[in-house]
Amino acid sequence: MAFFDKLTGTRRPQGSVTPLPVTDIINALLALGNASTPFRVRKALSTEKADLIAECEVPRVGVTVRTQMLIVPGKHQVRHLDERWENRSANSAHRQYGRGNAPAVYRQWESRNDTEGRRHRIEVFRFDTREVTDPLRDAVLDAGWTWRGVLKL
């Protein structure tokens, strides 16, 4: 794997998998966004520079994750751009924006007493951005296509 591919999160299918047709990969990606996943997948609007968009909002930790996907049939690639908006503090009206292949884990903790009265911090909520990107990537690779990370679509 080339350095730039590793930096952008580009992955190629294993072995000599015959790439599926474009309609099959679109249908596979659209089928991912269902009630059992924390995200939804939709066709992009005409104003968006992508073919498909996966979106996930996690109000509990103030995070929105979005993956834009551009399908390049001639190269059997799905180019993706991962974006993230997050509230850094409860008092802030500003949302911090980031993009690129940088997974993040958001946690919430509480202090609780154990049976002997000692206080412990316990994780009560966890969200990993890979819960969105990994199923998308796996569907693309299973279809025999390349999952290519980009910094701009």
C-alpha cells in the first residue's frame, strides 16, 4: 500500500474479484442505511458533488458525520470524502469542522459509587465514526471496487 493511499484510507479489493456493475454497488450502498445502522444512505442532491451521501447525527455527543461518495465506473472506484462537525462544548454555538480519513471515538462518562462506596468513572455512551465508514467500505470492497479516499470531490 502506497503512503498516500494509507493516508487517505484507500483500500483495494483482495485478489481477483470481478467488479459488480454500477447499479449493484449503488443498490448495495443504499441498502446499508436501515434501522439497524446508526446512519442513512441517500442519493445526493443535484447541488452536491457526489452520487451518494451517508449521514449520521449523534446529538448525545454533538457530532454529525457525513461521507460523500462519488462513483467512478471506468476505474471501478468509489471516491469518498469523510466530513465531521462537532460541538466542542455545550456552551459553544460554533461547530468545529474536519475532514479526511481520521476516525474518532466520542465517549460520555459518569461517576458512580460501587458496592463499597468508592467512586468510579464508567463509560455510559460510545460512538466510533468507523460505525459509519467501515460498512460502506466493506460493501465497496465486497463488490470488487476500490474505496479511494480523497480530500476534495
